Amino acid sequence: MKFTSTHEWVNTSETPVVIGITHHAQSLLGDLVFIELPELGKEVKTGDELGVIESVKAASDFYAPIRGTVIAINEAVKANPELVNNDAEGAGWLLKIQASHPDDLEALLDATQYEKIIAEEH
């Protein structure tokens, strides 16, 4: 797993890569009530807005951690956003991107680097 400073995770052991929001991010948002995901086939660049996650407390955008094409979305989280609350880094995955530049993955954070960012926020 790799991470972004904006609290997305990337499972780099699968191709295409699987993307979601971190457990930390969902805990900050609270109970999720709505998730907007991108259209299949959407071409994205690193940092592009992918969608919106709404909770009872706030709405938050989430962003593309790499460049590529959205090739799958998790329909289950659209129907049941609480899946992300229950298993953010597993069944609560959001989408899959076919990387157009696999070297983008090297710029992502490892778990230790991500934990340091979380600690600095508190």
C-alpha cells in the first residue's frame, strides 16, 4: 500500500491499481452518507478531483494519486457508503485506475511517511 498526503491509499500490488480513502480520513469525516465517483473511462492526472465523499459532518473531495484511466468503480459503496466507514482499506475501495505512467507510484508515500503526516496534523 502507498498513500498520499491528501489521505488516499493505493494498492500497488494489483493491476490496475485500487484506490480508496484511508481509515484515518473516514474517521475524520464520520458517518458517510453519499459518495460521488468518476465516470468509467475518465482520463485523470495526478491531483485531479475524482469525486466527493459526504458525511453527516462535512463533504470532502478526493483526488487522483496517479495519472491514468478510471476502469472500475465500486458500485457497492455508492449504494452503501458505510462500507467505507467499516472497511476503508478493503471492501470500501472506491475505484481502479489503469496507470498511464507507472513510475507515478514511486512518488507516493509509504506507511511510515503517511503515519508521520497524520502525527503532524495533531
